[in-house]
Amino acid sequence: MVAQTTETPAAEPRGASVIVNVIDVLRCFTVEHPVLGVTEIAAQVGLHKSSISRILATLEQERIVARDEATRKYSLGLGLIAVAGPLLANLNVRRVSFPFLNELALGTGETAVLTIWDGLESVSVEQIPSLHQVKHTSAMGSRYNTALSASVQVFLAHEEAGRAAALLESGAVVLPQNTARARADYLTRLEAVRRRGYAANHGETSPDEVGVAAPIFDHRGAVVASAMIAAPYYRVSEEQLHQLGAACMRAARQISIRLGAQVT
């Protein structure tokens, strides 16, 4: 007598098929084609557009992909970091930055942070905490989309022409009292950040915190990250902001050189 089984033969192939479809969708995003629409992906994967839309909607919920509201197209999202945390150790900019961030933290006595830009938000990917009992730290993967945040200022100051203005006007990047005059003043502030080489947030986003950040460039001359200091407000005077800014710039310059940037 042959024993009966409750297994469903089709279950495993179906499950595997769904996983393969998701992987195939993600593999469509390449260096040459980082932004794609549903139709383009459907053509590459060989699935109906409705199936691709459902897959992308789920991936967007998990921040594995991000959708541009203007173009309705998709790109890979930083949610991938959450599911591939160990891969962070192999990110070139993170690996290269670590010893210089450590020096920055030791030299200033404050928390040193490495952030990257996902197009809408500044994301923390490395941190060396201050040795002080009172300090400012954040969880790995913390996101900042407030325009007055030091790292956000740095990234927006080096965005393509018109991009910063569009993000402010749409509200994607949050600016207090988002009026035409406030946006114009903020864009002038970004010009000053570019000229000076660092951005400062002296208690503007939180009355208890100070942030200072400088841009990190790669071999193409593109800003790929920022080196930032986070400190309690009571420990940093207006005059000390310049010292912290200079320290951030030195660290960012050293990291940039290691990444192949032509730094003068």
C-alpha cells in the first residue's frame, strides 16, 4: 500500500517562480539603465505589465525600489541596505571612510557620521560615537529629509541645477515656512555652502543638536557621501562651528582623495 501525502507538487515550483520573477525584475536595473518604467521591465522579463506593477508595488512598500512621482519610473531603493546589511562592509565609500571618521571623532570629541543621498533623503550608513557621556547618535539607516539638516544641505548644494528648487517646491524636502521667499533664501544659503565647503545646522532642526557636514567626492567629481559631526548644542558655540567645519572638510578631503577625486 502506498502512503498518501498532503504535499502539493505545484507549490514549490510556483513559489520558486515568484522569487525568480522578483529577482529578474531587480536585475533589470543596471548601471547603464538605473531608471526604468513598467513597460520596459515587462519587455525584459517577459511578464504582463500588471504582474510587473504588482511586484514593483510590493517592492516599493519595502523601499527596495523607489518611484519617481513625476516620471512614474522606478529605481533601486536604499531598502536593499536593510536586507543586505553585511554588504555595507564592502561598500567602497564606507570602507574607505571608516579610519578617517574615527580620526574625526577622536579629534573633535564628537560623533562622526557618514551619510549618503538617495535622491530625496540623507541616509546614515556609518557612525563613530563620541566618547562623551552626553552625545548625539542615531541608528544606522536613519533618514533625514529636513532641508536645514547639515547633510541634506550638502547634498542639495551639489544637486543638478533646478533639482534642489524642485524638491523644495514639491515638499519632498521639508523646509519650514515653505514660501517662495523662504525657498529663494534657502537656495542662496546652498550657494554659500558650496563656496565655504561645509554646511552647518546650529540647533535649527532640534534645539539640542548641532550638525556640521562636508561633501565627499569620487573619481568623477560627484558627491557620493558626506562626512558629518553631530554634537549637543550646549557644547558648540557659533565660533566653534567653523572649527568643526574645518575638521569635517579635512576628513572629507582625505576620503575623497582615497576615492580617486582630483582635490585641489
